[in-house]
Amino acid sequence: LTNVSLWANYKDGSTIEGEDQIPKAHKPIDKVFLKPDNPEATPEAVKAIEEADIIVLGPGSLYTSIIPNLLIKDITNAIINSRAVKVYVCNVMTQPGETDGFALSNHLKVLVQHSHPRILDYCIVNSGKVPEDSLKRYKLEEAYPVINDRCNVENMGYRIIEEDIAATDGVIRHDHLKLANIILNFIEEI
């Protein structure tokens, strides 16, 4: 295995190294990339993808958690060549320094730009209302609910699963049990 580091190019032309450093700049990201630029995937990871019935991307930080895996060509190729159903779970909230102002379609465009249009078939997005009192703290950090711009997503050719998947116990995140049930029900249907 090769040790790699994650880098980002910002839209202003500057560059930074490090997963933890990328969002701290609070600048629009143009792209992320790995150095060295073509690491190999482990055979076990590729085999697991090839044998999967469903592949779930996310939830997680778009530029610093999800996309780095897709920058490994063997992983992306295994996903796009797989007959498995590919599902992206969009974050409930935008992430300051990574997805400021992003709607659902922006998330998908960035995924595709960093990988391939066949990287997903479906996306799961929160359709529930996040309580206003839970949003107050997030607004101070300039994080907002991800907007479901359904028409743009459908025009891209992807299907949307809209469900109330937010857990709002002080921290706004996915309710892992609701999300697991959605995915399990989806598996039963395919």
C-alpha cells in the first residue's frame, strides 16, 4: 500500500494539503486530489465492491471523506462496473468550508466531477423539517439544511429517495436506524 495525502485546489487558485486543513480555509473548493495521484486499491476492497448488491456512499464530509475513496481509480472502476445499486446518502446539513451553499444537485455534480456519471443511481435526501431551535446553533457556524432541488437532480438522470432521516437531539445528523431501514427496504425491493 502507498501512503497518500489529500490535497485541495481552491477556486482562487491556492492549494492546501491535509484532510483537516481543507475546510479551515473557508474558500470554495475546485477539486481535491491525492499525492501520489494513482494509488492502488486493496484487492479485498475491490472484491467486496464487485460482490455487493448495494453500494452506499456517505453520509460524510463530501470532499474529505467520500471523494478521497473515489480518487482511487480501482475503487471507482469497481463501483461503476458493478451491477449493484449505487446510493448516495446526502448530508442533512451543509458543511462550512466544504459545501457552503450546496443544494443536493451540487453534491452530485461534485461526486461526478471527481469520479464518473455512473457512480450512483439513487440519492437519499432528508425530507423532514429540522426544528428551528436545532438550527440556531448551526446558523452561527453558517451551516444550513441541504436544499433538495429535485428537478435539477432528475435532469441529471438520478432518482431521489426522500425520507425524514434527520435526528435532531441537539446535533443534526442522520438517524442511523431510519437510514438503515430505508437501505434494508431498498435491498428487499431489488
